[in-house]
Amino acid sequence: MQKMTPSYLASAVAMSLALAFPVHAGANGAAAVKEAPLRAHLAFLASDVLEGRGTGQRGADLTVAYLEAQSQALGLKPGNGDSFRQSVMIAGVKTDAAASTLALQAGGQALPARFGDDWVFAPGDATATHSFDSELVFVGYGITAPDEQWNDFKGMDLKGKTLVVMVNDPQPTAEQPNRFNGKGLTYYGRWTYKFEEARRQGAVGVLLIHTTPSASYGWSVIQNSWSGVERFQLAAGTLGTQLQGWMTEATAKALFAAAGQDLDALRAAAERKDFKPVPLAAKLTGTMQAAVRKVEQFNVAAVVPGTDPKLKDEVVIYSAHWDHLGKQGDATGGKDVIFNGAVDNASGSAALLAMAQEAIRVPAKRSQMFLWVAAEEQGLLGSAAYAAAPLWPLAKTAANLNLDSLNFVGATRDIGTQGSERTELGKLAETTAKAMGMRIADAEPDLAGGYFRSDHFNFAKNGVPAFSIESGRDYIKDVAAAKAKAAAYGPRYHQVTDEYDASWDLSGMVQTAQYTLNLGRVIANGAKLPEWKAGDAFAQPRNKK
């Protein structure tokens, strides 16, 4: 790995600044993304100097300042009046398990459940203290889905209750192999949806039942994300239930048994459309304590104005999240505590800067916004804040193309556009790929719900055609070695070892950035705004904000 020594860092910054300024157009005036600025931005954004770009940390402030300065140097216009920044107020929440007296009670007895090992919980409304004496109700998958004619609540009044919920979707059957997208996960299956729906039902709390198959990851992932660490949520707008949490399957089975119920039998019943909520002879009691602080983070928005007198009032948005996991733990003894996030997502952030350098040199009819969003790693918070208070009317937002974790291995013959098929962007994506001598990567079942886990989703929920552009898998050179290199990234994901390597072949990263810019320009020069396909779950008019 290339270490960011002072001399290397100085060279990277110098190259970055020098290449930020527009260059003369080529013979054909094409907007051609260059590797040199992309690499320079990537090296700096992934360096130890930015300390992993952690939410609420010093590295976050440095990152925002860098993106703002680079946008200014390129000659981009501020996206928020005379400012490149959009404030995102965030609450940092850390459960104080030792000071909390929460218990699961059934049959007059408190269940022996240890925080971290058996269950986890935190406030969902950025409030430090809550007291509970709340009845538990099992609500199956906790889904209200008119498009599937499915309602797990059946009109029951759940105000003041704590819901116990399964993760994932109702599974496909021989009679209905495509219900809830068959093997692919829908948004109804995401744990974030369960929390949102519990709030809409008036519940005070929600506890998810963890299983590795339904969550697609083990209990250790829950422990690492909820035990002894600060979690973040938006500090304003629609807040969550008083309590949000998870319990292990073993804890759930013990709880249901103590309440005179059989968890397996109720889970089987929940697979049927006629399922009704089941009140449990059990309660959540006691007090939950947490440390809560408010921090201000920023989205960074920069604009290339359109050239058409009328169409310039509409915009194509390219987005990438600038944050990663920051500094964690004690650095004594030379321990590496910086989660640099080179691939995730210094790569996407750097690509946007390299794309913007070309977009301003060769503008399009519609305006183009380059949007670096905050706190993606904390639950897509920056993009949620943008969608709630957009800097450009969503009704005049043609599309959102999102970049997250780009190809550092090498050029491919294909490109990933999963989700584009939901809209008229699908055909445009195919045409753009063909013009570059590429093809759209073969579709795979979205088992882990990837479409609902990236920043584009907050645009999609508000009616804007949106998806993330992903790396291809059909490598052109050294196929076996390339596949091995790509696979080796898996153990580095969200680890301190996700660091920039100066030996990386960035041809695939440049290719992805170029494809994204090309597709964005096709949309920006198109005759009309793209629309969703009729019948899609997100087919709705763009939010009028």
C-alpha cells in the first residue's frame, strides 16, 4: 500500500489543485474523464490526513472543506444560494446499557437478557431518557403493502405498544413464486422499513428478530453496530419510535415460550396473508438511558448551469457519499485506528470531482449538480436530509445517478445498472453502454436489498428516477487475477485495510465515471424528463418540493 508521506501528500494535493482547473477542449469537444485528477483526488480523500472522514469527527470537517475548495477551483456554481454547503443536523446517540434498567417480562418474570449478547436497543427519537411499561405484540413481518394486498396489522390499535417483528419479506410459494419480488428483497423487507412502519402504527418501540438468513449477516454485525458505539440519526423532521432494537433468535424463542407462545408456529402463520397481530403475555419495562449530542454535518452541492434557456431550470444530479467510519479505538502501540474508506467511498467522491472537471468544460442543455452527501454510513442521512429539503425542486430533477465503491481492478466489458430497469432510464443505460462498446451486466436477484441501501434510494422514494451505477464483472485483462483481486476486497470492506494503493489500475474507475457522465449528459440533453415504468412500487409523481 502507498503510505501518505508528507512529500507524497504534497504531490497529490499539488496535482489535484493543478488539474482542478478546466483544460482546453479536445478536437471533438468531448467530455472525457481523466485518470490523473481522479487518482489525485482519490489518494488525498483516502489519506490518513482526513482520518477516515468520520461523521462528527475532525476528518469530516476537513473533507467538506476540500470538496468545497475543489468545486470552487473548478469554477462550479454553489448549489445552495451562495454556498456549496447544505446543513445536515444529526443526533449522535450512544446507549448507556449500565444505567438502563430495561427488561423483557413474561409470566411475571424478567427474562435474563444481556445487552449486546442477547439484545440491543437505542432511542430512535434522539431523546436521552425513556421509561417503558409497554405490552409486546408480534406483528409478523410488520408490513403494510397495498401493491401486494398485504397488511400485517389488520386494523389493530398499536399505540403505546412495542412491536416484535421478523426481518425480510414473506417468502415466495409454489402458488405465488413472485410475491414480494420472489427471491429478491423488497424495501418492505429492510429493517429500516420495519422501524418506519412501527412509527406510522403509533408504536413506542420495535424489536427485530435476528436470524442470519433473514438479515443476510450474523449477530456480530448487529453487536458491532449497536453495542458501545455512537449511532447517528437525523435530529429534525420525522423521528423514529422511542425504542429501536434487535434480539437474537434464541432470546425471541425464550420470550415467546415464557409468554405461552411458539415462535416457529407464529412465524409460519406470518407467511400467510390472513395473519393477524398476536398480543403476547409479555411487556417491555424499565428505563432506557443514552448519551445524546447534536452535530452539524454538511452535504456539498455544486452546479454546472445548463445552456438551454428553458431546460436549464431542470437538473441531473450525480451523487456520492463522502463519509466513512473515521477514527475508532485507541491508537496506542501503533495500532491502525483509521478506517480510510478508499474504495468506500473516496472512489465515488473522487470520481465526481473528475467528472465535474469535464462537465463544466462541455456543459449540457439541462443543469448538472454534483452532490456529495454526508452520513451515508449512518443510514443514508445526508441524502434523506437533501430529499426532505431539496436544493433543486424534485419536480424538476430529471434523475439521480449515484456512485458508491468503484472499480479499482481494471476495465470491464459490462457495467452494473441494477434498478435502472424500473424506469425509462433502463433503455438509456443500454444505449449509453453500447455507444462505449459495453453492455449492461446480467441481472442477479437482489437478495440483500442493495437497491434500498444506497443514497439514490432517498430520491427514488420521492419519485425521482434513480439508481446506483456499479462496477462490471467481465474483466478485459488478466481475468483470473482481476476476479481474485476483486474478491479480496470483501475482507477489507469496512476495515482499516480499505486503503489507497498507488499500484491500482484505475482504468475501470475512469470507465465507470465516464459512463456515468455520458448517461447523465444523455438525460441532460433529452427531450423530456424520464419517468418510472407503470406499476413499479415507486411509480409516483416527483415530490413537488
